[in-house]
Amino acid sequence: MKPEVLQTLLTAKVLFNQAQDFCFIEDKHTSSAGLLILQDALELIFLGCLIELGIDENKSLENTSFDQLIGELKKKNIKVIKSGTLKALNKQRVIIKHYGQVSEPSSVRNYFSAAQESTNVIMQQIFSKTLQDILLHELIRSAEVKNYFSIASEALEQEKYLAVLVNVRKAIYIEVEKDYCIYDWRDVDPNEPPFIGLGRGGYKAPWYTRNREWIEKNVSNPFAYIQIDHDRLRQDVMEWGANTQDYFNITRLTPQVMRLTHDGKWLIKEESEHIYQSSNLENARYCLDRAVTFLSKKQAYQDLGRSLNYEAKHGLKVKINKRTKLYEKALQIMSRF
């Protein structure tokens, strides 16, 4: 994939997520705003696809209209399903943007579904991946997390919606909730010095939960080992540039999972609400989509970090030619440069 195409598609994905938030709200003005964003996302996706196909090498695409972008794809024998609906979406966008009229929320939802289905088909033909898969494979580098997302994607295609939710939550646990699991502190005496706990997991959990006494009184089931410090969590998410509401939506819609050790067996808390209410196409698609975006932002934040390698590369030998005093601490010396 061309680097500029990846950047275009990532921008389109951000717009697509924002459009989804607005398009499913039962308010004419909000859903109409969502349709405007959705049309922008579609234009970027079509533009990225045409650049990948090399159309921009012989033809300027800057002033190409929405309908013409669809026409260029068809000229390259790319099947554009629901093209009539997409063109109607564009006309509705013109009415909203240039004439100040609003669209019915039910119509906007239908436009969004058509756009999502159409873009998936187009992306598969050009990249052999959906937009979601591209984001997953290009930005998520943890092999274990990527594996669970891949399982979730396959389950989505097979309409196994509960399996989608479970595997999405596993990825969230590994990248976020694991740091709040205090299982390693179950044998720690509350009076032990703080440094004794160095190297244990759950270091982001509230400090008062990280000891044997508190755990004995308050942890009655394995899932209670996860003690979220919500202030710390919100701070982390904001630093990543992610949306805290996305995290809470995902954790509300997916069943809780955890494992006591790194290689331990997964425990799944399958409550009736998740089995009978959350396990549907809309929730499964939403959770998978937002979880990948959420964790990709964490990855991008971590990529900004810079550090030095403090491991000794070469052994240094110091030769002292005369008797020298060694001091326990450094002297204060004024240096002139």
C-alpha cells in the first residue's frame, strides 16, 4: 500500500467513526451533521482507492466530483454496490449543506449502512482487506492483540456476535485492564515497604487495594481482582488522544474477561444482558471497530516515546597513575564553559 494512501484511509476512518456517532442519534440536526461527515469519509476512501490504482498519475483528481469518483472506480472494473444509494446520499448532503434542510434520522441510518457495506466491498477488491482490517494490520503490532481482533473479525463474518464481543474484550484486557489486576498482591503484607512490590502487576490499581488485607476483605470472585482507578484511566486515555466514552461503551457492551496469570486460562463473565441484548450485529461491529481505533491510538502514543539505551556497549577500563581520593558523594564544583 502506498504511504499516502494509508494516511488518507486513516483520516477517513476517523471521520467514519465520528459519522457513526452522529448518524444513529434520533435528532434531525445531529444526524444530518453526521451525514455530512459520512460523505467526506466516503470521498477520502474513494480517493485513496483511486490513488492506489494509479489513476492520479494520468489524471488530476482534485476537482473530481463525488459521482465522478464512483465512475472512475467502475472504469477500473471495481464493483461499487449500492452506488445509486451513495449518489442519493451525496444529493442529500447538498440539500443539507447548501439549502439548510435536515434529513430524517431513519434515512441517515440507512445511508450509513449502505456506505459501510459498499466501502467494505470496494476495499476487499483493491486491498483484499476491509478498512477495519487495514487499520488493524498497519497499526496494531502486538501479535496477541492482533490475533484476538482477527478472531473477532472472523466471528463477525460468521454472525457469531457473542464471540466478537468476548475477543474484543480480551484485547482490551491485555492492553488496558491487566494493569489494574491486583492478583499478584494477594500475599503482600500492607506494612511491607513499597519497593517490595516492584515487578508485580496491577501497578495502576488504587494503592490501598494492593495488599493482602484489603484483598481478603473485598475480593470475593476472580473478576474483583480488577480494580480500575478511573482517574488514572481517564488521564491515560486523554494522553493517548482517545475517547473515554469509547472505552466505557466497549466495556459496557462486552462481557468481562480476565486471566489470573499471563499464560493462564481466560475467565469469562457471561451475563444474560450480554447474551441476549448486546449480541447483535450493530454492537459487535461497533465494539470491534472502536476497540481497534482505541488501541491504535495507544500504540501511536507509545511510538512517540524516545529513550536511550543504558546498557553498556563497551567495557571501559580506567587506569589511575597516582593515589586518588574517592568520595561518597559528588562535590559541588563550579564549571566555566
